[in-house]
Amino acid sequence: MNYSGKYFIGIDVQSERDCPYAVFNELLQMVDSGWIPSRAPNSGVIVDICSRYHNSYVGLDCPRMPLPGLREWYWRKNKWEKRTTQVGFGRHCEVVIKAHNIANPQWTPTTDKAPDWMKLGFSLFREFQPRCQVYEVFPSASYTIFQNMPEVSCSLSFENFRQGPKDMLDAVIAGITVFEFMNGRGCEVGGGDGLGTIVLPRPILNSKSGVFRWPG
């Protein structure tokens, strides 16, 4: 597919301070960046971003939804086990990431147990989805995948990094992850539980096929 004129936006979600966003064009040139107020996620900032970059693909670094109930299936010793004495948190997409030791997910809980930054993320998904094509990303996993890929590079503007350099870098990686996925080089994992997938910039190597099939 030709992505000329398209934009790829990465957003790092947090509640302690504002949420950084980074915008890339089809050449992976950073053309804009800024901060979405975390205390007012429904503000005109989101509408403005989607209006200026209406042909955009957005990667949000947060769960898209809470668990409807406690998870009963666990991946242990390369197989699924149904636990009757212990139940916990986490979605299928997070289990896949953890099973391959790509990163350590912060397991998504039920709404009443969700921390503020996750609740903000749920809200951001609701705000962006009617306006853009939105994906869930996990920069910590993308860092692992990118570490042996010198061919992946971009141009950056450091104009808005000072407020939170590491946070903005996560937004950058989120945008690049969506770029790589939309250009056919990545993959989408999870979704068997109906609670969304996580987009990665490359397929998982030496994958454990069983974990991709949700047993519930």
C-alpha cells in the first residue's frame, strides 16, 4: 500500500504529567511533537491533532480496555492451564509478550483495580478511535525487537523533549512501531480473548505457537 501523505503518531500515556506525542511522515521524518494534557484528555488537543493529521495511524502505549473479569487461564511450561484456586489480571496480548520474554507487561486489571494512567488510556482510545486508525503498542517490547536492527532509523526534532526526554522517546518508538507495522514488516499478537491486540514492529522469532491460541 502507498502511504504517501500519511502520518504515523505515537503517544506515551501517563497520568503523573502530560502525555507526549510524536508525528512522523511516510519517510520517518519527525514533523511534529507535543504534549496532551493528562488532566483533560477530552480537550481540543486531540481534535486538533486529528484535524491536522487526518490521514494518520496512531499508536497508543496503553491498554485499550480493562478486563471484564479476572483471568483464569495461565501460560505455564509452554501450555495453557486453567486455574481454579488462583485468578489474576492480564489480557491475551500481554501473555504472548511475556511468554516470549520480549518485555514485562503491566497486567491489565478490571476497571476498579486499574491505575490512573490506564484509565486515562482507556479514555484516549475512546477519543481517538472515531477520528483515526488506532493501534495498541508496547515500546518496551519494540526496544527489544529493534536492538539488533540498525536498518531502522528516523530523523528527530528535539524541540519538545525537555519536558520528559524518556517519555517523548517512548512516543517516538510508538510512532515508528506503527509505521513498521503498517508497511507490512510487523505483526499483531493476542486478541483471542476479545480484548484487543498489541502491534509489534517485527514478527516474533522462535515463537511458541500454542500461546497464540486462546483456550478460553
